[in-house]
Amino acid sequence: MLLSSDWNNEAYVSLHLVQEILEEAGLSKMSDFSHWYPQFSITIPKADKKNSPTPSTADFFIEDRRRNINFLIEVKSANKRIDNNSSARFQLDMYLRYSKVKFGILIDPFLIEAYEFIRGRAKLQERFEIKNPTEVKPIATFLKTFLDSIIGK
């Protein structure tokens, strides 16, 4: 699918894809049942102990109180796709490791991947190819199904 150049901007993907998916999946920005924390700060220790830790930010931290699950979301743009950007997976792994959050979602306009942090590493649990990023209902259904499958883990 050919997309407009707007999809090359992470902020655009966050607003027009991720936020719409969350709303459609029943995860409102701020409610009794869910809360979003955009630009969630995570401290990543430096390998060289002489330097201070490096603050980093995941695009979203989501509290899903209905399912009693928290998860991170890392957003990529159309020109920094997950398939061609192995650093995205490394980045999510690092965020999960140092935030102590167990679940993470990687998303770009073409793909969504769901991970669980198990035995010191982010492991792919599910993936869904996005046919059209403007049609959020199938993507939201994938997210709801994944979240329902991890209740109690």
C-alpha cells in the first residue's frame, strides 16, 4: 500500500494510528479503566559506570486497569519500519528490561508486534500485518485479543 509522506513522521503515526487503535480497543486516554502516559521516561544505565545513567523515553506507557495489565508502546514511522529496523526491537527490549514492564508493543503503519519480557529478553508473542493504517478496527481487535490472552501472566 502506498501511503502519504505524513506517515514518515512518528508523531503522525502516534496520533492517527496508535491513539485511534487504543480508543477503538476501549483504552481511553484517561478513565477509570485506563490511562496513557505519553513519552514515558525510563532510565537506561550507561555501560561505563563513570557516566551518569541516560534517560530515555518510550512513546507510551499504558495502564489497562480492566485487565490489570501495563504495557509499553514504541512507535516507528513508515520510513523506519520494524522489519527493516532491527534497532526497534533492541530498543523495546531495553525499555522492557529497565522499566520492569512485562509487555511491549512495536508498531509502524504496516506491522504491529507484541512482546513479553521473559527470562531477561523480549520475546515475540504475536504479530499482525496492517493492510491499511486508516482502518483501525482490525488492528484494535488484534490488540484486544492479545491483551485478553495475557491476563494473569
